[in-house]
Amino acid sequence: MKTQYYTATSLDGFLATEDDSLDWLFALGSVNESSYPAFIANVGALAMGSSTYEWMVRNAEKVAAEMGSPWPYAQPAWVFTSRTLPAIDGADIRFVNGDVRAVHQEMQAAAGDLNIWIVGGGDLAGQFHDAGLLDELIVQIGSATLGKGKPLFPRRVVGSGLRLLSVDRMGPGMAELRYEVQQAGR
């Protein structure tokens, strides 16, 4: 079992525009032409921040067009938030707040032998990293620049903190980099 941050970013390191738009990403190709289908088949639980969840709720039609359903996950999802957010009928969503360590244990139990996916955002993935719980970063880099927006991973990781495992080309506009997170004491 691994805890993985699987995401897409612009060339200049942003997940979304300042107003949380992902239109730049949808223009680069279909999710079915990426590593996503193989990735999600090995995911048993997922976590996301409130901005990511709210984007999914606001863009349910776009999500359904791309993924086949407004809530495309069969796995249980933990949404980290300090606010009250609307639930999605039929979705296994658990709204939580606080330290990621305690929630990570619940996620491990739910995932069984499968992986945990940190869907986003970058700060939530950083919290898992800071707690020593993040095992891999899988980053798809798109051929677009945004200038500013929501950062990929707002943490400073230098030296031997990340070990590049693979680089794959995905069509004419994307590349996927897979990194193992090197945690002290692991």
C-alpha cells in the first residue's frame, strides 16, 4: 500500500488558475488516454481538500462528461474541510478536519491492500508529506503555462527528498513523472 499524490500541473507548476479553473487541462486530452485508468484500479481510498471537492460539485457536468459520472469514485473519500459542505447523494464521503495522521489510519483500514490517493490540492498533499505519510508523487505536466494559480506542491523539498522513478510521454501535450518520496527515518 502506498499513499500517492497523483495530479496534473502546468509547466509553471500550477494545478488550477486562481479561480480554480481546470479548463487548461481538459484541452490537453482525455483522461482515458492517460495512466489514470490503471492508476484508479489500484486505489482503495482517497482524500481531497475542500477546494477540490467544491470544484467537483460546481463542475459536475464537466466531470460527468469526462469521467461518466458527476461523482466518479466508488472508493470512500475523505474531504478535509473546516466548513460545512453539501453531500453528494450515493457517494461515500466523510467530511473531516484536523491532523492528517489520525485520518490516514482510517483510510489505510478502508483501502486494505490498495493505495491511498491524495487527489488534491497541493497543500493537503504537503500535509501528508510533512507528517511522513506520502510515498509517491505522480505528476502529469501539461504543455500550458498559467502565470499564477493554485501551486502544485507548496513545500520546499530539496536534496535527496525525491527520487525520480520514471518519465513517460502521454500524447503530444503531456509527460508523466513519478517520484518516490524519501522520508527521513523510513
